[in-house]
Amino acid sequence: MNGPDPNDPHPMPGQPRVGFLKAFVDQPNIQVGDFTYYDDPRGPEAFVERCVQHHYDFIGDRLVIGKFCAIATGVTFIMNGANHAMTGFSTYPFNIFGQGWEKGFDWATIQAGLKGDTIVGNDVWIGQEATIMPGVRIGDGAIVAAKAVVTSDVAPYAIVGGNPARPIRSRFPDDVIAELLAIRWWDWDPARITRNLDAIRGADLDALRSAS
């Protein structure tokens, strides 16, 4: 056997709270990689409704989550649709209520604050109730601590925590990180991953270098 089916909605028998997100996410503006899971006692089925907020097609931003990510209960992705215009004296969104308040509204005042796509790399662990703000990029292998508020990019294999999230430490030395980013084990086929699980789990870089 070479691991579970990445399209299996509930890959752990008896644990309906855990689900591979590919089975539940079908929006064109959200992309999720193989084996990425969400863990929620209410079930993973409503991940998008619960966890991805202010994500509107007309804004055009995407949420991209890589392979082999672990997303804990209550993680929130705040998308660019939450943005209010900040170019005037008030940030109140008068225009959305109409009745004459929409007159003179300039869409460019909203566009000026948009941050682009939110990108989560591969093999990222996002802890319980962490919040990811719009346009953030989280590098491969990173860890986001529980309840962290991520307002800026996270380097590969960094551990971040706090509000706003700050680097706590790197998981590995820079030279090891560079090799891991070159090896990209998450892009291997399942059979190759299965053959080399001991090296991946045991941090055996020599074995990964020679993996076949």
C-alpha cells in the first residue's frame, strides 16, 4: 500500500472530524493540494464557509494551499473582500448600502488596498484558531502557532507565533532548508514517499538525497 486516496473525504476510519480538503472544495478561486487536511469536531465539510471569509469572485483573489498541509480547528483565512477604502476621512462602506450612497463611489479606492493571492506552501502546519490575513505567503515546511495572526510573509521552515506573528526560530539550518526546498519530497509520487517515509519522518537528509 502507498498511503490513502487523496480524494477520500474521510481518510481516518472512525474520525469524521478529519477530511482531505480536495473532497470538499470545488470553488475555482480556491486550490488545495493532495493530502492536505482540515480537522474540526463539526466536520470538515463546511471548511470554506467557516474558514474562508470575505472571498468574493468579483475581487479576483485566490486562496492556494499546497500538499500535505495540516490545518487545525478554527483557522481563518481573511481574504481581500474584507478590505475597506482608506483613502478618505471615513472607512465606512457607504456605497454597499445604496439608496444614493453609491453615487460617486470610486472602485479604485478599494483596489488600492488589495493584497493579492494568499498562498500556503506545502507541508505547512497551521495551528488552532490562527488567522491568515490577505495576500500573505507562507513558505514550504512552515509552522504557524495556535492563535497567531499572520500579517506578513512567512519564510520556508520558519516557526511563527503571536499577534502579529513573528519568527520564533527556523526548524533547520539554512543549508538544510535549501536542500529540502530543492528535494521537494511532497512532489514525489506516493510510492516513492512510502519507500522513504523513515527518512522524511526521521530527518535523515542523507537518505533523502539518495532516495529512489
